Amino acid sequence: QVRLVESGGGLVHPGGSLRLSCAASGSISRIVLLRWYRQAPGKQRELVADISTNGITNYSDSVKGRFTISRDNAKNTMYLQMNSLKPEDTAVYYCNFYGSATYNYWGQGTQVTVSS
């Protein structure tokens, strides 16, 4: 069993930065893809960014050039560096470690609020 613990959310002014962390405990040997999702009030959960085991990254168009996903294999931790934040980035951010339908784990979510 894998447990994911997120941290780093909070309140920030437009144009500011935050770094989210997602630390995994347990064996993640079957995990092939690490993802960040977000869900704003009244909206569906959307994929923000992902990173594969070989380091290939993908971003949604709405965050490309502003957000950076990374991972530290030694610490079993994934990060999301968020720069130039906008009010429309306000959402609950969730991390996801995916290996298959059986090996699919979620964090508890962390609130990010961008407001002046």
C-alpha cells in the first residue's frame, strides 16, 4: 500500500509562487506515472502535469511555461513549482501515483488560493 502526503498549499497574491510536495510512503516500484491534478469549485478535476519514470514531462496548456513538475527518486517525492500564479489557478491540488488500475494512489489534496 502506498500513502501520499501533500504539502505546500496556501494563499498567495497574483504573480506569486508556491511549491507543492507529494511524499510517498510504501513501495512505489509499480508506479510508472506521477501526476498533479486540480479541481476548482464547480468544475471537473483536470490534469495539470505529469512526469514519467524516465523523466518525460507533460503540461496542460493553461500552466505551460509557469509550472514545473519534478521528482526526487531518493526521497520518493514529487514536486510542483508554480510561478506567476493567477486567480484561475485557485483549486484543490491532488497528487496521483499511477501504475495500473490496481496501483492507483491519491493524495488528500491541498488548497491553493490565488487572490489579492
